[in-house]
Amino acid sequence: MFDLRDTKNINHLWGKLIIEELIRLGVEHFCIAPGSRSGPLVVAVAENRRAKSFIHFDERGLAYYALGYAASSGKPACLIATSGTAVANFFPAIIEASKKKLPLIILTADRPPELRNTGANQTIDQVKIFGDYARFFFDLPCPTKEIPLETVVTTIDQAVYRARANFPGPVHINCMFREPLAPIPEKGFTPGNLKPLSRWLKNSLPWTRYTFYEKSLSSEELKNLAQELSAIKRGIIAVGKLRNEEEEKNVLILARILQWPVFADITSGLRLKSNDEMVIHYFDQLLLEPALLARYKPDGVLHLGGRLTSSRWYEFIKKITLISYITVLNHPLRNDPLHRVTTRIECSVSYFCGAIKQFLKQRKRNNFTAQLKKASERVQQCLLAEINGAASLTPGVLAQRISTLPSQETGIFLANSMSIRIMDMFAGVNKNLCRVGANRGSSGIDGTIASAIGFTNGLGKPCVVLIGDLAFLHDLNSLALAKELKYPLVIIVINDRGGGIFSFLPIAAFPSVFEKYFAAPHTFSFELAAGMFQIAYARVTTAREFADTYRGALEKKGTTIIEIEANRDENYKALQTSQNTIRACLRGRPKK
């Protein structure tokens, strides 16, 4: 039974109520940045035996850690910070969590009303500081006996519900506190009238239990959608980010009924680990030869889940005529950068696939899917030929090695820019790659290391991170988080001394400005950083060195940084060579 009789002052009381109710609602992972004003909340976490705390000095990295944890565990994490710019440092991760629809509970401490707009130290305007990126905001008043204690717990109930409901995301409660901030006994203090809380105090349930619902479609709507799908003769199923294995399974069941090829994005969960005959793993490389798909004249797309990484996919869609472009996403936002969507369905992918199949007839196997599968297999053969005997770590060799070598269930987290792109283009298939993470909401390079560490903790399995040098430098502080990891983490950093992705953009043709202003060259390596944070380190330059070091790192406890010495110009040329070889292979003319 939860006991409030040992509270020392009213701040202590409210802090205990807030944290206890969060735990009753399933929020047990508390990510804390040290600070004074947030003392009542932090003390309550420390005193609650069921609370799991994670401490980090950098609010920005801490927030990305919480985001990664929520992404892989599916559970909300709670962020706690003191007042002032500590709160503002949460903002980049809040944006990412909002765009990825990840549940985060943000508790920020604030100064009392009499100190606002007075020039008081460490006081900024925190009211709705995250704007529309927060699904819910509440400016919780300073604790006072005039406010019923039930108000505190029902506010938490509403916030957590809004964070986890059909349109999930971050929620923000701004908690004002007056002194004392520590659990200093206040003379004559009593918790007051606890009778209204008697039911709550006697059990371990939240005060208010919200029921969640699945948005459903009527039989008439499903019949109409089935007719629209049936009118498509040569369709493609494009699959973006999926939430779990259940969605992956249901997508494949629907694909077999429709007999349409599945173009699976790297973040989908299908691209890396599924050997299903419907999955076209190298669809992005097939689009190097758009005439290959144009010959089949696809006339419709069923897009399930988030957007795709492949820019070639969107270029292809621009140029073809479609009967329908149907998108299924479990939120109300527009996901239509090309303005091609003809039907937008708001429900979960699992529900849609399960509900629509009973209104569809099983289609016969078709040459469209079979020929694309064979073409995709030819791409795989080209990549395997490149690997065999390869001395240098070209993008294709690296992606194949990273994806195919893990021999136990392993997660993988991909940084933006070149890291996710080379994996999307070239990675092989490995059933051991159980989960893929990436910050593709706003697709920034910040917070990657912190997110990956949170992702690993939430997943509860070993994890591999592929990251570029600038993204690594951007999040160097977050290496401190690695000391708390209970699972092996391998951080592979491609150090090409600058922004490698810019070599693939038109600005690269302007050398007078390119190197200084866009490539952002540097002379740093990461061995000393690994030593500073007491992390195992290895530097590799060849494919064999990488394979041996990578295998060993996957079997070790703790974190290992593998730094790959690379050259931007050589990587650019190697990638072009790989793709020219693939083009020749797809045309039936092996490149000499």
C-alpha cells in the first residue's frame, strides 16, 4: 500500500503523487538531468522502489536516449529537468518524438508565478515551449493545500493517455515549485485530508483508467477499398516504418493474397530479415534502371506505414501514371510529399491488412512479381561478387558485412545522411537483425549515439550503430551514457573527414565553395574520445580487418567503437562503380 504519511512538506507530497501515478500507468523509466528546482520530482523517483532511474548530465542527449528507449521498448519514458535552458535542450528530441509518434512524458520544473518575467535567475518562459510538437500541455500550479490532491493524479492520467492514444507523442507538464525543494521537514505539516484518496491508496491502480480504441472501417468502406484494390492490375506494396512483428506478418499475408511485390524500406523490419518471396529487397537498385519497372507498367500503389528512404522511389512515382495511390497510417497527418495519394486510410496497418483480406479474392502468381524477384537476386549476386576478395571497405562491402555477420538476435540503429542510405541500397538479408531504429522523423544528424543507446536498453539485446563522423562529433557527450548499458553495443563510425553525403549533391560541382562550406572538413579521429569515456576502440582500413574486428566486438560485453578510415572521393567513386555494375547486370551485360 502506498503511504503518504511520511511526507515532509507539500512539495515532497506532490512529487510522490506524480511519480507514483506515472508508475501505476506503466511509466517506470525515468531519465533525469541533475538540477535543483526539479528536486521534489527527483527525490520522489529515488524513494520509489519501482522506479528505474537513468541519470545524464546533458539534457539534449538524455532526451534522445529517452526517445530511443521508447522506440524499441514501445513504452513511454519520462524526462525530468530543472528550469531554464535545461528545458530548451529537450526540444530537438521532442520534435523527433512528435514526428515519429513516440510517447514521451516531459516533467519540467519551473519557478513560481511571482518570479516569472522578473529577471529572476534561471527563469525563462516555459509555458508551451514545445508548441504544437507536444500533444498535451499543462502548467501545474505550485503545490498548495487549496488544490485537491486528486487534481494532481488526474492530470497525470490525462497526460499519459494523450501520450499513448491513437495519435501518440510527447506530452509536457510544467511543474512550478516554491522553496523548499529538498525533503526538509516543515513544522506542523500534515498531508491533509487523504480521505478522497482512500480508494487509490489501498490499491496499485491509477486513479483514472482510460480505454484505448482501434479506429475501424465499416463493411461498406472495406468493400469500396477492396474494389479499388481489385481495379489495380499490376500493383506495388510500398512499406515504410512498421511498429512491430505483427504488422510485418500481416503485410506479407496481404501481399500473398494480392500477389504484389513488396518494396520494403530499410526501417520496415522486412528489408533486412525477411526471406519472403514477395519482398523485393533491392528495389532501390532496380530503380537504377527505371525502364525495368516501366515495362511492367505498374498502375497502383498500396503504401503501408511511414515514408521510404529511397529518393529513387519518389522520382519513379513522379513519372508514372497510377490509377490509385492508397496510404494506410495510424494517424491523421498528411504523408504525401508528391501529392499523389488518392485514398488515405487512418487505422493501424495490422487492422487494415486483417480487415481487407476477407473482401479480396486470392490472385494467381504473376510474372510481374517473379521477374522483379529474380532481378533483385541478380543485384545480390553482384554485391556478393564485389565482397569476395574485396580488400577495401567500399559502401557496398561495408553494408553487406554489417548486415550479414551477426549470428545472434541483434538490433541495428542507423544514422541519417549516408549511413541509412548505403544500408538501404546494399545491405543483405539476415534473420538475426531483429529490429531497425533510425531518427527519420525530422531526419537530423543530432542525438544519434544517445538514441542508439536508449534503443539498445529498450530492446534488451545487442545492437549495432552505423554513423558518420559529423553525426558522431555532434553527439560526443552521449558516449557517457554507454557505461550504463547491460548489452553489447558496436558503434561503427565512417570517418571520411567531413560530410560525405554532400559529394552526391549538385553543390559538389562547385569546388570554390564545396570543401570549406559544405563538406566541413576536419582532422579528428575518435581513439582519444573512446579512451576518455573508457570504451573499447579499434581502427580498421580493410574489409578483412573490419570483418574480424566486428565479429569480435559482437561477442564482447560493453561498448566498442570501430572507426573506419575512409576517403570521401574514393567512397563516391566506389559507390558509382557499384551502381554501374548493377546497371550492367540488370541489362544482362556483365560489366568487364
